[in-house]
Amino acid sequence: MKKRVLAWILLAGFVLLLLNIVVFQIFLMQSIAVYAVIAVWFIFTNKPLPSNKIIKTGENTAGDFQGADNENPDEAESSQENEDNSEE
């Protein structure tokens, strides 16, 4: 709970910092310096996701329904109906 409150306080402070830089421009150089420190800190501390956490999209798996290649699901249903009718 404490971390959540701290995160909200930091977020509010960051929004106020951006608002000061863009609109009010009070202590502009100091505000820009603080923004630069935050940006550099974020770049160096932000770690990429491990490869097993990355969600891969666009791959068909065995559990997908037939006709997943078609962009229009109506076409997939109609092609399945045609196949069913031809088997009879």
C-alpha cells in the first residue's frame, strides 16, 4: 500500500513538473534539469522484459480454430459449410 501511495505522489509530481515546464515556466532551468535526471534514470534502470514474458502474436497454434488464416470470419464459416456439404 505504501508503494502505491508513493507511486501516485511521484506521478502527480511528474505531471506538475511537465506542467511547469510547458505552461508556468517558473524555475525553468531547474525544472528541465530535474526532468533530464528523471529521463536518464528511467533509461538506465528500465530493464527489458525476459524473452519468456514477451507475448508473441500472429502465430497459429494447434488449438486455433480452422479458418484462422482468413481475415473475414464469415468467409471461414461459409468455406467450412461448403466442405461439410461436399462430404455428404
